[in-house]
Amino acid sequence: MNNSVQDLLRLAPANGQAAPEEGGNPPSQAKSDITWIEKDLVDSADKGEGVVKEINITHHVKEGSEKADPSQFELLKVLGQGSFGKVFLVRKITPPDSNHLYAMKVLKKATLKVRDRVRTKIERDILADVNHPFVVKLHYAFQTEGKLYLILDFLRGGDLFTRLSKEVMFTEEDVKFYLAELALGLDHLHSLGIIYRDLKPENILLDEEGHIKLTDFGLSKEAIDHEKKAYSFCGTVEYMAPEVVNRQGHSHSADWWSYGVLMFEMLTGSLPFQGKDRKETMTLILKAKLGMPQFLSSEAQSLLRALFKRNPANRLGSGPDGAEEIKRHPFYSTIDWNKLYRREIKPPFKPAVGQPDDTFYFDTEFTSRTPKDSPGIPPSAGAHQLFRGFSFVATGLMEDGKVKPAQSPLNSVVQQLHGKNVQFSDGYVVKEAIGVGSYSVCKRCIHKATNMEYAVKVIDKSKRDPSEEIEILLRYGQHPNIITLKDVYDDGKYVYLVTELMRGGELLDKILRQKFFSEREASSVLHTICKTVEYLHSQGVVHRDLKPSNILYVDESGNPESIRICDFGFAKQLRAENGLLMTPCYTANFVAPEVLKRQGYDEGCDIWSLGVLLYTMLAGCTPFANGPSDTPEEILTRIGGGKFSVSGGNWDTISEIAKDLVSKMLHVDPHQRLTAKQVLQHSWITQKDSLPQSQLNHQDVQLVKVQSLGWAFSRFLLDIVLFGKQGCRWGDRGASKAGCEVTELWARQGKASRTT
């Protein structure tokens, strides 16, 4: 089962999870009516059965409010399933939170052992009491004769383990952010007298923005003050503190050992103490010397050593100041804790989720199933009594006039990722091809269930890994001017990306065919595109292929609002603010000089490409290929030198501020080139209402198309120069349909047979 499902379904005892509390004194009553449960051990720890001696439940229901019941929730998807129950994605269908999405954890009373019933009860009471930005929120809790229901936040970003397993090793800055948020969450739990006791990546969820949420409180111990200890053997063995392993009794400081294990794993990609089996792992935890990787910073090493103290009294965080000791450590010297608590610090990772009901990070084994809440077998009368007082309604959901407006109804057509047993042809009818690339083909398709038209990009996985493109579209496709990803299929050989159908065609085609196109209109077009690029850059994404054929209109209106940036096949997500992409990927007139010189490139290459687009809109021709008589060598030399003209033709009537912007966007030095934000602040954009409205002249559309075809075909163009029309033979070796199109367009200009 996918770990992001397990964090909601930690129902059965797993490795390292054993019996309820044994020995020690019963915990004291918590300040805020948190339930306490005293248990005795029946047999050995491995038997896992306990007897409940006393249960004291306080209802968490606001007076006069209606209790929730299953009929108020629409089942959308199965997120996970275990022997004790299921987790569903649900939509609330009654006020005051109609249309809101939740994760609904449904447990069958009859199949829960007494110990697991107690754990479920603990989880419900802790969640009801805790309200913190980094702890998952319980919205409702209720029961029927046969089942228990927990209605929780639906956290679409998956769990930290998913990301950890994909990336293997985080940067220290990433780790610092997550651990800092985690420290605040743990500190809050400790302040309530709660020991978490099961801290590991699978239990740390990410919301859609990338902030963490602690979840799964089935093993947590309530109402433990700092002078008292718990004695149970619980948690996942690799993350256990020594005092938990040897059952000497443990307090909140055990969580800080587990915190250190998590930090070590995130920084190095491996666990600090891991043997060939459970017994050896426990021995290592108790006795082994920690090998400290020297590539870690001195501050990180210092914090790890302070956390890995086998004597809990010497461990950082165990003193009277608790988490404040950790927050004061030099490792966190750059963290603004107040901003962090207010969620004002941008997370290093934005999960790949687009639509509100995305389940991209949940196992497709479950999400492809039809959701069905099966009838629950009534348990014994004693079991029903155990869950007395289970119902709960979060105060924020009361009808007090302060509830936020509900989310819009969801588009049921949209489903992210299907299991491999579901074929693209099961849901769509494929029509004619509308575009061909080196690694993919784009076709029109019709969704069978709704008869709606879409485009499908079919990518050959043997030629290119589409995962980066999919993640970028899922993360940022909700932007109004970025193409929307509607569906994803994978049959093992091909990946099918279903997107909006771009009915309006290519931007440059439409502009060049217009009878009237003015400088003012060009400013509006660039403003829309640059605003979108600035959004991508602010998220650490560079497109790297902003040629005219990748900027299209979604409809025939020609309005700037209908512009979409498409084809993120060459796009990359940058990890650092000044991160350079060292893989050269370029397209002929839309390639930055530093790319040609193989210096690597950053966001500036996108601005350079937009500069070429702006030049073409204004001048009616491209800046570096002025006609069919230009040789590829001449074009490339001009690109490398940044040589272009802003005089003659349309330039005689174009404003000086337009020429200034073009020159600054096409500056050969990427460090002196404008950023997307600076372009948006340029007077040619901010004062567009004062720009000329006179008609701009354009060259023949087909000629401009030849001029802007791209670096991918420069070798093909060279073949034309050397071999004339037979240059199409190179197209047969990989330039595909678009390569031969170059010859045809070139031939129309009467130059196909030209030789050197």
C-alpha cells in the first residue's frame, strides 16, 4: 500500500507496535477535558490484547449543533483500504460546509481488537483537542451501530516519505524547513501533555502548498506531564529512542530522538541505526556508535549529536525549555519562527496537485476503485459502550455566520492518473493528429462519457521521461494562461496527457494573419504571456522552449485572456534561486546566446525567447533570420552576437520605449537582461493605453514561420543548403513531419535548390 494511504490507515499493529501501556502510574487528567484511559496488559506484549478498565469521555459537540452522519457525505474515491476499514475522499453535501472535501476514515467496530479500539479513541480525542497549523484537523467524528467515522483534512500533497523516496536526499535548507515546522507541531503536542511516539516520514503529510501536517495519533500517549513516564513498547523500531527499546520508561524527550532519526534520514537518505532484522536494529540503537557523514554542515552535525543522546536527560529538548532549546540551536539561526508559524515562509516543494479532487499521491490500486461504504456488522454491546461520546463537530463548522464560502462543485471528468489496467481508449475516442514532435504526437480526442473535445499528447516513454512535464502541469496548470491537464494515462509504453483543446491556433499565426494589429495590442499580448512566465519563475520553473508554436489561443476570440503557454516537455523546476540548467535545450531563433555557448542558462533564456517574440510581433519578421537567403551559419552567428536591427520598416513608427524594451530583453549578457518582473514594470507594459494604435505591417506568414522554425532543424536547414530539396532524407532520420515542412516552405520561396 502506498505510504500516503498508510498514514490515514494505521489501524493494525505493524512492526515495532506492541501492547498498550504496562506498568507506571495512570496519566493525569489533561487540562482541556482530554480523555484518559487506564489499561492493563492481558498477556505478553506480542499478544496485543488489552482490557479497558475505565473510560471517561467528554463530548466535543457545540450545544444546539447537529451531529454529522454518513448521509451528509458523498463518496468520491477510495484513498486506501485495510482489514479494519477504508479511507474515502468525500464531499460534504449539507451546510454549512457544502462541497468541501474531506478524508473520511471509516473503521468497522466488529473487526477492531480492544487495543485498536482504544487507539482509535485516543486518536479521536487528541485530534479533537489539538488546533495547530502543522497538525491534521479533525472536523467531525461520529458512529453508527457498526462503524466509527473520522472526518479529517484531505491533504492532497501526500506524505513526506513519498518525496523522500523519490529524491533520496534533501538539501539542508529543505530539511531545515520541514524540521522547523515539525518542531512547532511537536512542541504544541508536548504542551498538551501528549507524547507523539510514532514520528516517521509516513506520518508527516503535505498540504497542497507544501506545508507539513502531523497525522496518525493511534500510538500517542495523552496527559503525560514532564515528571511522569510511559512504558509501552510502541512505534516503528528504527525510529525508537533507546529508553523505549529497553522499556526504562519514556517521556516527551523520546520524540526528540525520533526527530533526530528523521533528520538524519532526510539529510543522508539512510537510517542511522538499521540492522538486518528487528533484534539487530534494537541492539544498534542501544549500543552502536553513530557514524556522522562529513558532508553535513557543522551545524547539522552538532544538532544530530545533541539529539542522539542515549541518556534522555541529556538530550536536547528534554530540559524545562523543551523545544525552545532546539529552536535556539545554530542550525536554525536563519529561521524566523513567527513567520514560520504563520505559514509565511514558502515551502521548498509544491506537491503536484491541480484540481481540488486530485489524488496524484495516492495509490492507483485504490483510487481507481468505485467508492462503496459496505454495511458494518454490529459489534458486541461492550464495544459500542467503548465508543460512547465519539461524536464531534469542529467549532469552526458551526452555523455562526463565519463559515467561509464553500468550494465550487468539482468537475467529475477530471481524474489524475489511472491504474495500468485502465486504457486511454476506454475513456476517449482518438481523432486526427494536430501536431507532431520529436518525442510525441498530439491528437484531437473526444471524451466518451461527456462527448467533450480535448487534445491528447501521446509520449513515447522509450524516448523521453514525461514525469517532469506531468508534475509541472499538475502543480501549475491551474493558472489561467497555462494549459490545463485534464487526465493522465500510462499503458507502460506510452503516456497520454489529456489537455484543453487549443481551438484558436498558434499565437504568431493569428497575429500575422490579422488585418489590423497595433503596438498597443502587442503590449497586451506580451503582458499576458510575461505575467504567466513571471508566475512560473517565481515558482522556480523555467519553460526553456517558448517558441511561437508553444503559445496558443484556447478559442477564436483572440483575446489575451485566451492565451495558453503549452508544451512543457523541456521545462525544468529549479531548486535554487540562481540554479543554472546545464542540459542544453534550444530552439532556433528562440535560443539565448549563453545556451549556444554551452554556459548553461537560467530564467533569462525564457526572457530572451519572449524578446524574440516581441520583436517579431512588432517588426513583422524575426530578429536574426531576415529572409530565405540567410544561411544557418549567418543566423547562428547573429544569435551568438546578439546582433539585430531596430531601424527601417515598422521600426520607423514604433515607439522608443518599445525599442528600449526589446533591446533589454535581447541583451546578450543574461545578467543584464531584464527579469520577467522587470519586464512587467517597464513603461511599455504599464502605460500601454498611451501606445500607438496604427497598423503594423508583417511579412508573409509562411516566410516568418520558416524564419522561426527552431534550432532543432538547423542541421536539416544545412542539409537543404548542401543537398537542395533532398534534404528531406534527414527528416526521415528523425526530423519527422515538421522537418519536411521546412523544405516545402523553403521551396515556396524559390530557394530550395540553392547551393553553397
